[in-house]
Amino acid sequence: FIRFYYERGFFMTLRHLRIFAAVCRCGSVTKAAAMLHIAQPSVSLAIRELEEYYQITLFDRISRKLYITEQGERLLKYATHITSLFNEMEESIQSVSEYEPLHIGSSITIANSFLCDFLAQYQQNYPKRNCQVLIETSAMLESKILNNELDLAMVEGIPTHPSIEKLPFFQDELVILCANEHPFTKHEHLSFADLLQEPFLLRERSSGTRAVIDSILQLYNMNVTPIWESASTRALVKGVQRGFGISILPYQMVKEDLQNQSIQRLYVEDINLQRKYFIIYHHNKYVTPAMQDFINIALQVTTLQ
């Protein structure tokens, strides 16, 4: 009996109480049905089920008019209180999403390329929400996702942990760079093997960019020992400009340098340097409206790139 009351009674009663209160306000089943945008027989059925369930008469039906009974008056007090309290709860819960905080992470490369565009659009659409941002290496961001310290993060490398969900949102490519005066700029055909004797200036090992480079080199059974390792892309670009070596960096990070012709891009024939950016979150994480809204904006903005 208790389970029947919980499963059928409580759920059904809320709907029934709303219909009952509407009939009391309108004084008519027909008007209540029109106000609630439901069929008139459904309203009549709800009233009849209430009366049968509680074994009471809610209305006297005299000359096609409804007159609420004393028992009906008593039920109306509860119905009004319960339905108004439920409406208040729904409004309160829905309004929370307007102020819902969001904790996001971004790799350094993505922060320099897209983060500000994403945040500007997000804050324009949802001005009452607060965003907390952490810019770190992809490896650190994955760790914080696993420890539930971030809602979501944007990384360059492909996450491999089974508890991490990943959603690709942009395809970039890595480019091989050298100084304008480098002899390789005069070669029409280059293989990656031609480059292996050159000094390399690369991102640090914990970065998503370096992880992609290492995985590509491993795939082709190649090895590179850099003479520079840096978390600063700008430092590496300046090193390339001054002729200290060649580098492999994300196109999004160096496209202005290439357009300004302060460095040169080398094209090799035997290696694929394309890679994807991913939005990641823990697979047990409830995707809140704030998370989904940010993901939608990231997809929309990058589609226009």
C-alpha cells in the first residue's frame, strides 16, 4: 500500500491537485480545461479519481453548476499550498542555472588561440554566471578532471584515461619552422629524416603539443633530442628566428609570424602533423546546463574559424 501511494498517489496527486485547484478557481470543468490546455474529459476524470481515492465528494453538482463542498474546501487549502510550494521550488531550481558557476581549464595553446573568444561569447550570453579559469599543461588538466577539480577542460593531446570523455572541437596542424636564412628554405622536397640532424627547439614534455610530436615520431620510428625545451611558444619562435634550430609548433600559435614572414614554414612529404583539440570531462560528471552551454559555444565559434 505504501509503495502504491508513493508511486501512483504522490505523482498523480500533484497533477490532480493542480486540476482540482483550477476547477475551483474557474468554477467550471470546461473553463478549467481551456485554461490548462487539456481535454475536458481529462479534467472530469481527474476530479472523479480524486473523489474515489479519498472517498469524498468535492463538488455538489446542481443544475449543471459546481458547488464546492466542505471537504472540497479543506482539500483546496492543501492543494493550493502544495502546488504553490512546488511551483516555487521549480522557479528556484531553474533560477540557479542563471548563476551556475563553471570551472574550466585550458592548455596554453588553446588559451592563446580560442579561450578569450569562447569566454567573451559565454559571458555575453550568460552574464550572471561566473567562470573560473585554469591555464595549465594538458597533463595537469587531465589530472584535475579526474580529481573533479574542474568541470571541463580543453586540451591538445588525445586523452587515454578510460574515465575521461572527449569531444573534438577543432582540427589544427603542427608546422615545422625555421629561420628565413636557413638552407632548407631553398629545398623543394624535404623528408622528415632530412630534419633529424638539425637542432630542435620544442615544447616541454608535459604539453599537449609535445605529446603529439612524440607520438608521431614514435609512429615513424624516429627520435629527436631537443636542445631547447620551453613552455613558452614565443621563446621558441624567437629562438627559431635567431637561427638556434628548427621547431614544430601549432599553426594557430604562429600564423601571424608566418604571415609577417618573420619565420619560414617547411613542408615535408612523409609525415602527417594534423591533430585535434578536445573538450574533456569526467564520464561520471553530470553535464550541467552551464557545461553544455560552454561546449555549444566552443563548437559554434570554431566552426566559424
